[in-house]
Amino acid sequence: MKWILFIVLIALLASCISSKKNASAKQLPFSFGDKKIFSYTTAANTNYRLSYTSESVFADLNQPQETQICVFVDPAKSYQTFLGVGAAMTDASAETFYKLPKDKQSELLKSYFDKKDGIGYTIMRTNINSCDFSSDMYTYVNEGDQDLTTFDISHDKKFKIPFIKEAMNVAGKDITLFASPWSPPSWMKTNNNMLKGGKLLPAFASSWALYYTKFIKAYEAEGIPVWGITVQNEPMATQIWESCIYTAEEERDFLKNYLGPTMHKEGLSNKKIIVWDHNRDLMYQRAQTYFSDPEASKYAWGIGFHWYENWSGGESMFQNVDMVHKAFPDKNILFTEGCIEKFDASKYASWALGERYGRSMINDFNNGTVGWTDWNILLDETGGPNHVGNFCFAPVHADTKTGQLVYTNSYYYIGHFSKFVMPGAKRISSSASRSQLITTSFLNPDGSIAVIVMNQTEINTPFFIWINGKAAQVTALPHSMNTYLIK
């Protein structure tokens, strides 16, 4: 009996120790202590680019007056867990990277992936088979090889895989990489063409499902962990480049009958599967179709979306993101692609580039998005290379003739999130008392708070950051993006 009591006591002690360890690993609650606000600013018509601009202290301010402009932050009201921010490591980006001098290659990697001196990207996306931002069309198997015995990623070993590895070396181990197909091989499709839409032939559904697993295992054999996949890039867009069409029902049935079971059978049940991977416009209808089917839903980690829905410079369809989040709160929402289209080098300095990113990121996070993935991480001076002439902007461009890098203000706007919000952070309540300011906030795992505020107008706006009866005064310059780090 004594021995039994002794064993029980040891077990209880071990449990207590384990509980304390787990508690210490949890997010730290917010307390004022001796915290200050450190302001970082990117602003039009200034030299501020993610620049440290001021330090403020909190003072008592119980009831703000209506004349006192405020951003109200409530750390007690927390929402989704932040996954990270990053971009796509496409063939075009990798090819451009290796045209740069070595010192500029190092500069680019540090600028994007270094947590201290760069903006600390933690998400990567890459393409399975070729996409529009590839210099050539390619797949990983020979024509007609239904058994995939010829599967070979040698094409990617020239540029894309080395590029990803170099970025991972700078970023460390905290990288979330997911992969997306633009099209199956042409012989698997109804139009016998990787381009211009077409659909997956039912006879090749099993082969195509296995294809994803072959890709994941091949990349992991190269030392590149794959966190997840999307089922299909833009499944409702018949493009002049690589594309493949699925209705919601077709994508649902491919997921539940082929892709999901095959991933499990191949020992990859821990990999995340993301559905839709297209615009906000049809997002709710697609989510309803996938997630209302228990057999399909069990394989889906969440839904991905882009921002290309009939954009005219006004308010976009952010409410659709919110509707999906509220209807299916157990599913994750990930922004998987966005860029400014119709490249024009004369507009490198356009402030509208960054402001579109800022507006989208703040609204997407406020509506339940867990992570945000830009499109090409790097492009050349033409907005390519691109094998179908679809030239676009990236946050950073390389002039391959001079070997120089051009940073657009998009890079800095994105950095206001990726540099100061840590993976594992919780979004918390944040609201502005004036319409020129839009805001979102996060409580980091170390107990610091990142309050992100964008001033969309020409109005110079001093305001208070107000938390639980205490406030500190800061300023949002005209057309600025600001991160106020409370630590």
C-alpha cells in the first residue's frame, strides 16, 4: 500500500512539473508594468521606411473625450492565432535571384528573412509544375506515365530548390512552406493542354492525387519540409497560362475521394490541405460546399483566398472572409496570393502599391485570416520572367542589367506586420475613433503588443493608444503605415 501511495505521489509531482512547463510555454498575459510604446513608421513624402521614430509612455486617461482621437486596444479580447507572413518562391523569383551579384543575393535574403535586420518572413509558397511565373512549361513526369515511375524534380534543382534552401538558412527553422499546382500534366486533362483551363480527367484522379505526395516526398528528401498544399490554384479561372477548372463539387469530391485518402495512405496525414485558393468573391459558396460535407471537411485544414476580385480601388469583399470565419470557426483562413498587376517600372515609387497591401492585410486579419502570403518575392526589371507575358509588381525588383535592387513601399508596408507580429501571436481587439485610421493589433507570445495603424489620408493625425484606462500619445503621419510596439 505504501508503495502504491509513493508511486501516486511521484506521478502527481511529475504532473505538476509538466503543467508548470506547459504554462511557461503559453502566451504571456498583458500587464502594464514599465511598458512603453516604440513607434515605427513608413510614410509618404518622408525618408521613413520602417523607421524607429519615437518612444512614448502611458498615463492615466479614464474616459477619452470625443475630441480626443483614439485607437482602443483590448488585450482581453483575443481571436485567431497568427501563423505568419511571407511570399511565393516561384521559378521567376529564383531565376532572377541567381542573376544578381552575390552581395545583392545576400542583401535580398537578409532583407526578407532575417528577424533582426530584415522583416522576418516565416511563410513560403511554391509551385508544383510550371506556372505563369516560370520561364518554361514543365512537369515532373514523362508523357502518359500514369504510374508516376518517372517522377523527377531535377528541373527545380537548378534554381528554385537552392533559392528556397538559402532563404531557409537565413530564416532558421521557423518556415511554413506550402505548395500549389497550377495544372496537372496536359495528358491528364480534358483539353490536353496545361494552359487555358480544361479539367482533370476522372481516369487520372488517382494518379494526380499521388502526384502531390511524390512532390512532398521529393522536396523533403532535398531537406525542404513541406507544411501543406493547396488543391488547385484559382480553380475557377480559365487563364492563358497553366490552369485547371474545378466546380466546388468537383474539388470537394476530388479531396474526399482521392487527395485526402491518398495523403493518409502515403503517410502524409500531418500535412495541411487548403481548398479554394482563389478570390474572395465566391469564397462563401465554396466554403459551404466543402465544409458542409463531413467526409471532405475532415481532410481540409482550411480555405485559401486571393484578392483579384473586380478590384477598382475601392472597398473589397472583406465581409466574405468574415462570413466564412463565423460560419466555419473550426477552419483556418489563409491569404495565399496577391500582387499589383500590369507592371510599369515608372510606378515603382507609387504610394498606392503599399497602401493596397496595408488595407488588405488589416481587413483580412480583422476578419479572421491567420496568415498572409504575397505573390512573387522578387521579379526582374520587366516584371517577369514570365512565359505568357503576365508581368506584375513584386515588393522588390532586381535590375538584372545593373545588379541593383529596387524596394517598393509594398515591402515596408508588409514589414509592419511580418517584423513585429510573431507566429503564435493572438489577434486582439483594436478599433479607431476616426475613419482615416484603420487598425489591427496582436498580443505576441512574449507579452508584447503590436498595434498596427494605417493612415489612409492626407490628415496628420495625433492620437492616443488607449488600453484599460491608460493611454500614450503618438502620431500617424499622412499616408503612413505604423507599428506601435508595446513592450
